[in-house]
Amino acid sequence: MTRKLPIIAVATAPGKAGVGVIRISGKNLSAMTNALFQRNLSPRQANLLTLCDEHGQAIDQLIAIYFVGPASFTGEDVLELQCHGGPQLLELVMKRCLELGKDEGLVIAEPGEFTLRAYLNNKIDLTQAEAIADLIDAQSEAAVRGAARSLQGAFSDDINNLIDEITQLRILVESTLDFPEEEIEFLENAQARQRLTAVKEKLQALRAGAKQGKILRDGIQLVLAGAPNVGKSSLLNRLAGEEVAIVTPIAGTTRDRVKESITIDGVPMHIIDTAGLRETTDVVEAKGIERSWDAIRLADLVIFLTDAHSTSQQDDLKTQILRELPPKCAVLELVNKADLLDKSSKTASSEALLISAKTGEGIEELKQKILELVGWAGPQEGAILARRRHLDCIERAAEHIEKSEEFAANGNNSLELFAEELSLAQRHLGEITGKLLPDDLLGKIFSQFCIGK
């Protein structure tokens, strides 16, 4: 990324709008403002100005606001141009800015480069930077609120407080290494083990919150699987509340995966209706079945659907699905077409959940069962959004805290290892906020942002 050159990008979404925003960020933009408007702009004041082309013809009458660094989002000088929102008009304004900024080295920003500069200039940490992208992509009200809390620094504060506690414990242990004859008594008097237990408990609470946050951010990949004609497409339509999949009595109607996203109690669910799993000589259907198995191998939860007249063939299919599941993926077995069963048959069927995709019987119970199986603990005060990266770092830190606890219990021959495990735990937590993060991973994270952010 061109981190030393001034950058420019459209900050609003593509398409027509009442207002379109263009942002420029750089070390010193006073020359740029003079070139654009032939005047200096007072910081943090809205100015109604006219931008002209090279022939002096007006391109647009716009509002320009100049933020002098470091009192800006990026920590550099920032010029924000609020134009009329036509795509062609914004293109002309961008072109004119690039012409007048040529001598200053003005270039079009790469994805996420404005936020990256804010991070590099210590305006925000990495979790806050990621929260900006998560706030834009949030799929539910709970996700919006969680991302907003992360952006305000709630998640970062929890991480930093835990790092500080580990730091204090490291100082205690490492200073004790210089006095080996007194180390056991010294550590006991300083309650080192009790402090370690407190760190462990806080880390466990942080991990539990991060797991909930990841569910809020990424949602659940839920796959409907089973033999042909057991009602998978009907169930998808029932959950979605509209007819998104074609339903007919003909086996093999669904030939490819059908995807639909919904929310259940604020949790995003990405439901995939798969082709019925069976042996077939139809080339197109076989390709759809192959994709069905691919979806099952990537699922967070598989709903195995049978009908009210289950056969041994369906039992064999369930066994085959269980062999293909990814680690920690749960399976929920449903018996559909409960409306075709008499009361005594329903009472006898106790192992699987009985539903009717046609009438809606059992659907509310199914939704709650789905949330239970994916580990959703319900709406929580102070919830944050978390990514797989965050959860991985927390879990690795927890592993090192577990090992440090073992070494602490072993006595004076293991204190160096105790200190080293604390150091490794601290390092993994530091990766979350970006204090200890490789440049290649940093580039990968910000490349996923939209341009203009």
C-alpha cells in the first residue's frame, strides 16, 4: 500500500444518491485545497464551494470540510467533499482531484487504506478497525450493537486489561528467578497461583463471549440434507417465510444448492437446501449431489431430514452423513410430514424432532433447538462481535495459561517454563489488537475492507 502518498476514494456506496462523499487523506493537504478552490479552508468548518474543470466550467457545487491531522479519522490531513450523488458526477470530481493532485502524488486508495492509516497512526487499534468493517456488514440489530461496542473499544479494553494482569504476573515470576532460594515462599506470599487462576477465569469468560460474538458476526452455516422428497425445500420455504425453492412431488426437483439467509432471534442463519442424496445416473443431478456433500463438509449444523415413513435406506444415509461431518459439527434429526401421522405414532417417535413443513407444526421448537445446538446463549448486555482470528488467538492463549498452571504447580524447577508460557499467552492476546501482528497478516485483513474505508 502507498502509505506515504496522499490517497483519494469515493466513501459512499455505488449508485445514485442525494449525496456522494469523496475523501482525500495525506500528510499535508493545504496545497491540494488551494489547487481545488484557490483558497485556504478553515479546519472543521463546512464550506459551500464550486469545483471547476480546467476550462473554468463548474463541475459541481459541493460542501468541503478540512480536518487537520492528527485531529482526523486517519491522523493525517483529511479533505471531505460532499457532492451531489450521481456516479458520473463523482467520477468527474475524482478525475479533477487526481489532475490537480498529480504533483503531490495523489493516488486512488486501496481497499481499507483509510482505516489502515488510522490504525498505523494509533487512532484506533486493530479490533476497532475490524469493527468498522463489521458494522458495515452487520446482518442484524444485535450484530450492529456488538460491532458498535467493539468500535468504541469495549473488546480492546477487555483484551488490554487481561494483558496487563499477565504482565504483572510475569514481572512477579521473572523477578523471583533472581532469588531461587526464596522463590517458593515469595510466590506464595504474592498469591501468584491465585492471580493465575483469576487470569484463567477471565480468559474463559472472554472466550465464551468471543464464541457468541463470532456467531453474531458470521452467522451459522446450516445445511438441510436427506433423501429426495423428504421436504427439504418445503422446510427452507417455511423458515424463510416465502417460496424461495421450487417444491413438487417429483423426486430430484432440487438439482443444485439453494441458499437463503434469515435471522432467528437476531442470529444470522445461512440455510443451504441441498439436492436429495441418492444414487443417480443423471449427470446434472449427480453434480448437484456432489455439491450437497461439499456443503455438508463445511457446515456448522446439519439438519438431517426424513419423512414420517422412514426407511432403512434413510438410516444408511444418516450414517454416511455422520462420516462426512467436519469437527464439532452437530446433527439435528428431523422427521417431517408429522401431519400425516396419527396421535399414537407421534407419541412413539421420541428420538427425533417431529415437524410439518406444510402446516408449521414444530417449527418454533425447531428454531430454539437450532440455537441451542450452535451454542447461542441468547442476547447479552455488552455483547461484542468477534472473528475466527480473535477466537483462535484466545484459544491459543488459554492453552498456554493451562500449561503455565501446570508448571506453577511443579515448584522451583519449572518457574522459567512458567514465565515462558505466560509470555506466549500474552503474545497471542497482543495479536488480537495488533500489538504483535505480522505485516502480511495485516495486509490480508485490510484488503477485505471496501474501498473508501
